[in-house]
Amino acid sequence: MKYLKEILLVKKKEIKEIKKIKQGYRLPAAGTTEAGKDVKECGGHFIKNIKKGKVNIIAEIKKASPSRGIINDEIDIERVALLYEKFKSFICGVSILTEPLYFKGDPGNIKIVKERITLPVLRKDFIFNEVQVYRSAELGADCILLIGSLLGFKKLEKLYNLAVSLGLDVLVELHTLKELSKVLDTGAKFIGINNRNLKDMKVNERLIYDFIEHSKKISITDRIIVCESGVKNVNYIKDLFSEGINTFLIGEFFMSAGNLEETLNDMEMDFKRASLI
């Protein structure tokens, strides 16, 4: 949990800096980006790019993580983005880690990627304040991540509604089944089940299966469920696809690949042979 406390301190400084630069944001209806566009023109087509009845991969760009440390600090952001674009047959969007302390990210990477590819972009960061949501829209993100376990219901709902009002899609993430009712009460349609425990950073690849079993008791047919963390092979994806999960977020597996293009090509061929794309 130490890393979360340190990240929170960094985010508090970031929020103060944004507020100082922008000197306060206006209401969504009157808000504008730095380019002068209505904020509602920014983003918002991430969910629309997810194909029904097919496997969809949200491919991530990240240099490091609290659990692995440095994964690949020599990533060519543009090259990776263009490779992901090349495999649009199964990649539906790109997730970009923008947290600098533990993930070695940079918000500016969103602009770099958006200028090179047409795939929609998810900003993955620790978002606690409204100004971060506005900033995400200004950066050109199509979707943002909100972490249910780090936000009380009122704050989660407020940030979610603000993002939607700005034309952003929202991936609301949970790490335990206890958080599900809170996430559903926000009205979230795009829900991430993260197999990684935030406290000890261990991955439990069975958590998604526990969710599937639990979801039989409730109605979530209108929600898009994303499996996150521990997705390392096609067989795992095939099995979950047969259980009704068709969207997966993959980061470390791609970032640590010796030959990313070859890895993506092999995955594409496996999906095609199984008629999953």
C-alpha cells in the first residue's frame, strides 16, 4: 500500500498545478479545451469500437509497474502505437499509463499516440479530482479509468457523471466483488475486473471466474466486462470468451515481448483459427 500513498501525494501536487495553470474550470456546458473546442467534441468512441461476438483486446503502453518495476524503459511509443494499429482485427483500443512515479508514464504520450493512429485511447491513471477529468479531455483521451476501490461512492459517481458529460467513456475498475454494487450503482456500462490485488499486487487469475459465477445472480447483460491483469495466453482468453467475456486488457505481456510484432501476429493467427475475430 506504500506505493498508493506515494502516488496520492504526487496526484495532489499534480491537481494543484493544474488548478494553478487553469485557474479553475467552468461547467461542462461552457468548458473548452486548450484548442478552443467544446469539450464534448473530445473522445467518447472507445466503447463503440468494441465488437460484439468477437474477441477485443485493449493493448497497453507502459514502461513500468509497482509489481514488476521497470518492464521496458526503452519503449518507442510511436512504433508500439503503430503496431497496435496494424492489428486492429482484434485490438479495439490503446491504454496509456500516464502516472509518472511508478509507471514511468507521461500525459503527453496521449497526444503522441493520437497523432499517429486512429484507435481510441484510454487514459489509465489515478484520477481523484474533477480537474483531472477535464485535463484528460483536453489531452484527447477517449476514455478514462476510475478505480472503484480508491473512491467513495459519491466521488466515484461525481467523476463518472462529469466524464460522461464531457463526451468521455469511463472504464470503472473493481478489484473485489464487494465493490460491484457500488460500481453498478453509478450506472457504469464499462466495467473492468482487475485480477490484481491492490494491497499486495498479487494476481489471482480466478477472480474473473468468481465474478462470472456471481454475475449469474444479477442482470449485467447490458454491461461490457473487461478482464484485466494476468492475461498472458490465448487459451485463457478462449476459455473466458466461452464464458461470455470478450474484452481483455493486456499490458505486461506485450511490453515484455522480445518481438512485439511477432507476438501480435501469432495472437492474430490463433484468434483467426478459433474464429474469434
